[in-house]
Amino acid sequence: MQLRIASGTIRSVFVWLAAGWVATAAAADVFVLAQGGRLRGTWLNRQETPPKHYEIRTEEGCLLRLDAAEVRLALTQDETLADYERRLERCPDTADGYWELAEWCRAQNLKEQRETHLRRILSLDPDHARARHALGYSQIGGQWVTREGIQQRRGYRFYAGRWRLPQEIELCEASEGTEQAEKRWLAQLVRWREMLNTGAAAADAHRGLADIRDPRAVHGLTILLRQETYRQVKLLYIDALERIGTPPAIKALVDATLQDPDEEIFHDCLDKILRLRPPHVEKRYVEALKDENNVRVNRAAYALGRLQEKSVMSPLITALVTTHYLVLPKMPDAYTATFAKSDGGAVAGGSPLGGTGFSTGGETLVIPRTVNNQEVLTALIRLSGGVNFGFDQQAWRYWLDNQNRQSAPAVDARRGEP
């Protein structure tokens, strides 16, 4: 038996009528036939993957079975789209007809179809206000303009989800380019770090690190410097940061002087900062004088003394004697040591530039502890030209006030006399 569908003839098709079946508004699938034409119906064996044949109930109620080779493409449509196509076939080619269909599409969340019909309305009636407003138009000076048009007239462009001026877009693109370059540098630095562990490639890694001068490498160098445990590798990163010498590179060096546990790294970074002499670097160290970690307090004071910045005398006096808080457990067993705010002075048998302390789990006791900061005193003695009041903050303040009065310009009391 042969059944002719659209422009193609399908052979070996079993056709029968479903007894008592009445066409309903069920979802319709579309089958593009290999010989040309289309067939609409319900795909009954869609669960077969891949299908060897297609079992289809047509919209007329016929049941068909097609070989897979006879179907070029099977498209599934849900009931909403099927209903839409039926409405579209009945829709008159008028502004009112398309408006009614567009409103139905809006209710069904068929955004693309709705916009298509709204634009068709404007081709039929350019002043159709509701269609204009639905498409985002506003009437300004008797002309219909979109929000996009208004922004473009103002010189804006839509970029990365926002309307921006060309200058802002240039900055964004430059920032994106920098971010991508930073990621590439980080990946390269990680590769070089891995190569340092292999004898054959270590020399290439050393040469690569020694040639770094790109400011965009600072981000990766900073990350790896914080993670590194081997001193010699840290020194390679620090040398690269010194060669670059940009503000972010300086910040990485300053952070290392305050945070790296290795005192040799502290001194090496500080030596580089002293050679570079970046402006306002003392401000970062003055901030660190208030740090909860006393190692950083003493390191900051040491750095300020080396920088010979006499304007920091007052905050140094404030940091000369500080109170920190020792956290102790009530339970005596199984504890490790730390300070909630580290010891301000030199630890017995240790350096004030390298910290120690203890903390524990369980319920805790907080014990205040006032300490003298030796490196702060050393910095004060150096900056004052050898004056030494020990840890007497009041004496230091009197001395500093006297120095400030002596350096203040004298006021001529006779000014204004005839």
C-alpha cells in the first residue's frame, strides 16, 4: 500500500484509523521527510534512542510507521507552539489582528513571536502607540525613539550589561586585557615554579624569572610569594618585584616585610624598599604599629627607623608600650600557644622581629598583658639622634613637644606697630 504525504511518497507504511480517536489539541511534532515535505503528528516512540523507525499519529488520526531513513529531521513542539501556529493561520493581516495575537503571545511568554508581530504592526501602522510602547519606544518631540536611541544620541554605548561612555569602555577593555594577562602570567609562573624542581629545566626557569619586568606579573608573583616555603625561591620572586618597581610591586614587598615569617626575607625586602625609596611608604608602616600581631608592630618600627622618617615620632611613642591580650583555656590539657594580640616586646630567647605565642580550644580566659616594644624604642633613639628615655612615654612626649616648639617659626610681637 502507498500513502502520498506532501511532496514525497512513502512506501511500506502501515496505516490504520484509531477506532473512536478524535483529533485533540495535543502537542504536535513535525517530521521533515527525506523525499521532501513535512508531516505533523504525535511521535509515539520518542523514547527509542536512536530510533530505527518512527511511529506517528497524524493530526487526522492515522497511525504511521516510517523507516528512520525516510525522516530527515524530527522536531518536537509543545502544545503552546502548536496552538500558536493554529492562531497564526487564522490571524488577519491587520494591525488589530496582530495586536490580539501579540497580547496572547505575551500571556504565553512567547517573546520572540510577540516581537515579530509587534514589528509587523508598525509596518502596517507606524503610529500604533501600544505597539510602540511595547517595543520600548517613547515619543519625544513628536518622534518615536527607543531607549537605545536616546542613549546613543547622548554618546553612550551598551557594553557589559550597562550603558557606558566610550572612555569607560576603553578602561573596561584595558582592565579585561590586564586581567587576562595577569592570568597568563600566573600560569607561566606556576610552570616555572614546577620546573625549578627538575634539574634539566631549572636553568630555564631561573632565566625566565630573572627576565620578568612586566607589571602584569605582579599579581602572580604576589600570590606565589605568599605560598612559597623555600627561601631561595622567594628571593627570585622578590628580585622580580624590585625590577618591576610599580606601586603594586612595592606593596607586595612591604607586605612581605610585615607578614613573611622568615627574617631573612624581611631584611631582603626592606633593603629593596630602601633602595627604591617609594613615596609615602612610611604610611603603611605607621598603620602596622597598631597591628594586633606584635611581630608586625616591631617590624614596622624597625622599618621606620631604617627609613629615617622623623615625621613618625608621635605614632612610635604611642606604640612604645602596648597592651595585648593572652587567651588561655580553663581546661589545662591539650593546648597550643598563641596570642589574641601578640606580645609587644622581645620574647625571651627570641627576636622581636619573629613572633611566638599560644592559643587553645575550649572555654577560654582573656588576660591583658602590657609589654615594652624594643624595636620601637630602637627606632625612637635612632630618629631622635641618640636621645633615650627608655619606655617612658610621657618623657618622650614632653621631649617631642619641646622639639616641635623649638622648630616652629618665631612670631614677631611687634608686627603691626607704626
